[in-house]
Amino acid sequence: MTTSSQKVLVVAAHPDDEVLGCGATIANHSERGDQVSVLIMAEGATSRLSKRERSVVMTELTELNSAAQMANSILGVKRLNLLDFPDNRMDSVDLLDVIKVIETEINEWQPDIVYTHHVGDVNIDHRVIHDAVIAATRPLPGRKLQTVLFFEIPSSTEWRPAASAYPFSPNWFVDITPHWQKKKLALETYASEMRSYPHPRSLEAVEYLAKWRGASVGYHYAEAFMLGRHIIGA
């Protein structure tokens, strides 16, 4: 990363993934003067139903969208796009259709850095988004995109057994000690998505993970990533 202002794109599957995966890093970018755009692909509620019927969960969807707006405002996000792909059914969508949406966002926003899901994850939507981002961020001539980073999602990434898929083994860490409280506040807006401890998607567990990632590299709190690609230009 350079010290000059950068444009950042976060591509997440569901409302709350952006905060769980890199919320404090988003706040860090915003505080530094970087412009952050968040693209949330799936609606985040209809997987609780046997069939996808948005009308049944319309109130929940409205509340979830409001929570997303509030959470991203806390983090200083410049632009938030909430899309309507089917929740936990993104494997039913042609991958090319997902790629094209992300490509459009990249062409419009022209990010220097992209954050998205790690591929070794139990959630099918996370894996589809990962594959789509990889295709959409291929290094074409004339693109300014330099860095692609993959984040972990508590209650999804660690639930995928290491013998089942490529494990999350971080090699990129961000000190989030000054920004942990903003991440916590943003997660609190997603109260309906959070669980009670010792569930890994509880506030306590997320804080323990941030402390462990921090202690791993000598800080009080950190968010951890895997580097997908980093290009150093002339």
C-alpha cells in the first residue's frame, strides 16, 4: 500500500460479511482518506425459507438493508451497493452473470485494491463470489488494480475442514487497534445476524479472533488476509 489516496472495493456475499471480514480495515482506509466502495451481492435472508420467496421476508430484508446502510456509514464507506442475488443459492446463477456485475463495478470505480472472500469456505455464496472476483480482476492492460486480498468470515471460513479445501493461512495483516471499536459498533447494527457466545459469529468471538490475529503479529488487534495478487508498477 502507498501513502497516497487510494480507491478500495470490497465485494461481499451478504450484508454483515463486509464488516466481519474487513470492517476495521475499511475504517482504516476511510480515516487515511481512501475512498471505499462496498458491493454486497446477495439479499441475505431468503435462505431461511424452503423456497426463495422475497415477499415472505420483506420486512427482514428492509431491516437488513437499513442495518447495512448504518454499518457502512459508521465505517466511512463512500458508496454502498446492495444487490439482490439469491441468498445461499448463488450456485444457481450462471457464474458469468456474477462476473459481469463485478466487472461493471470495477470498470466504474477503478479500484487500486479489492477485498473479497477466501475460497476455502463452507458457504457456497462466498465461494462463488471468490471465483467471480478472480475472473473479474484478471490483470488486463490499462487497469490500475494493484492488490487483491481475501478475508475470513467467522462461522464460515473456519468451519471448512483443512482436508476439504485450501485452508485460510493469512500472510497479510492490518493493525486495527485504533479501529476495533468502529468494527464492533458496525457489527452491533447487524444484531439480527449476530449470535450468542460461544458461537463464532458472536461479538465476543469476533473480538477474540481480532486479538489473536493481532497477537500473532505484535498488535492488540488485527484483521488477517491472504494475498491473492500484488502488482508493483514502474
